Amino acid sequence: MRSVPPVSDELSLRLWPDNWLGPMQLDDEWEQSGPRAIDLGCGKGRFLLAHAAHNPDMRLLGIERKLRRVRKIDRKAVRAGLSNIRLLRLEATYVMRYLIPDAWIDICYVYFPDPWPKDKHVDNRILSPGFLDILERTLSPQGVVHFATDHEPYFEQVCEFLSADPRWVATEPYVLQEDEVSDFELIHRDHKPIHRLSFQRKS
Ligand SMILES: C[S@@+](CC[C@H](N)C(=O)[O-])C[C@H]1O[C@@H](n2cnc3c(N)ncnc32)[C@H](O)[C@@H]1O
């Protein structure tokens, strides 16, 4: 796996897997040996960048499909010397299904995933009963998922399918420091309730 783009000499924290079809050798990518976390749909990266700065031992992988957003986070992370961040510009479900090794993730942040509000698009939501199977494979034995959304129907749907699945137990939400509040939450928190749910694999 290369950490630099193939046509540039600029320092970059983006990952370019050699093999796009099977699990990546992610542990070779970091000097750190601390907890391994994923930010699914990291957006403009406010949370990812601040969380990495507060937790220098943590290994953080940001996944985002919008190229411009990934490039901006990359530049900011390099400038800030945040060597514990890596970035993948890819579709998150694909990454989780095919590229993340078994039991690799200690913490998975899913902050304000696209809610797909129309009934006919609900199946596009990233958190779904099927996604719980992917999480079961990719989370470490005590792995935790932190989910936040401003979209109440999405929140209720997740609560419903989680309570019907005996593999998971609710746990304490992560309490954000002010500079970790994500770009999306920062814009919406004053005029919409924010719903949070954290869950953990049952040991
Ligand atoms: C509403 S924004 C929230 C961003 C960030 N988590 C925050 O709280 O500010 C959702 C982000 O997820 C990205 N995204 C949505 N679906 C995705 C997918 N399937 N794979 C990768 N990124 C995705 C979008 O491009 C967008 O940047």
C-alpha cells in the first residue's frame, strides 16, 4: 500500500491500496500502536482532525467519497503534523465490506450519515441490519460504534433494529470536546435536536 499519490511528490496521508479486492495491510501504515478508529463519511474533517490532535496514539482512518473534501483534510492534516491520520477516498460500505481486516476497528464513528429521507431511498442508509453483520466482522471484541444524527426517523430505525439484534449492547456516547464538534453538527445543533446512540459488541 502506498501513502502517497502516484503522480505527486507532495506529502499525503491518503492510502492507495495495491489490492482493491481484499483486506488491506492497514497496521503497516502507522507508527502508533494505540486504538484503531474509523470515521465513516468524515466530511470536511473537523471532528477527525481535532480528535486526532487530542489522541496522538490513536490510529484514525477517515473515509469519504468526495474528493475535494479528502484533499482538504489531507492538506490540513499534513500541515498540522497529524501523522496518526490516514484517508481513503472511497465508498464507505465497499471499504467496510471488502477492505477492512477482521476485528480491526476498536471505535467506529458514524456522525451525521446521509439520512436519505425519502421512503424509496431508505435502503441507501449506511446503517442497516445488513451493515451490523459487516460491523460484527470488522469490530474488535469490545469494539464500539458512536452514531449521531439530526434525522429522527433514521435514529428511530437504528434503535429499532439494534434492539432486535442480541449481538449488541448500548454503551455511553463519546462526549465531544468543543473543537471536535463536527462541521455538520456545528451548523445544525442550534436549531435541531441531535440524537446520539453508541453501541458495543456483547462480549
Ligand atoms: C452529512 S455529511 C456529515 C459529515 C461529517 N461526518 C460531519 O458530521 O460533519 C455526510 C458525509 O458523508 C459522505 N458520505 C455519504 N455517503 C458516503 C458513502 N457511502 N461513502 C463515503 N462517504 C459518504 C458525504 O460525502 C458527506 O461528506
